[in-house]
Amino acid sequence: MDMDFSNEEKDRLEKFECTLRELLGEYNAIPVEMEQLRDGGKEKTARYKELMGRKLMYSGMIAIFEKHGLI
């Protein structure tokens, strides 16, 4: 089945793909930074807690994308 998409639809899809790549990249970078902070004994810092929160938030977003077969 050949589908013709409008330029607006193609642009929207490209933006989604870019956003998803950025989200996955940030999600994968978080554990690296958290490990560095842990190695430095900084598990109680605001930055560590921020990363933990972001990791949890991104995990939920990724789960939604997986549920709908987008990843």
C-alpha cells in the first residue's frame, strides 16, 4: 500500500523521530552521570536526585511509546 503524506505530515513525523532520538539519548546518558556521582559519593546531591527523577519520567514516556509500538 503506497501512502502519500502531506509535507506537514512528513515534517511532523520527522520532528517526532528527532524528539524520540533525543529522549532515548538522554535516557541512556543518565545512568553514566549517576554512576559518576555515586563514585564521588554524591548520591545525596540535588543533581543526583534530579537525574533520578528524569530517569523515572523518561522511563514512563518510553513505556508509553513501547505500548503503542513506536519503539
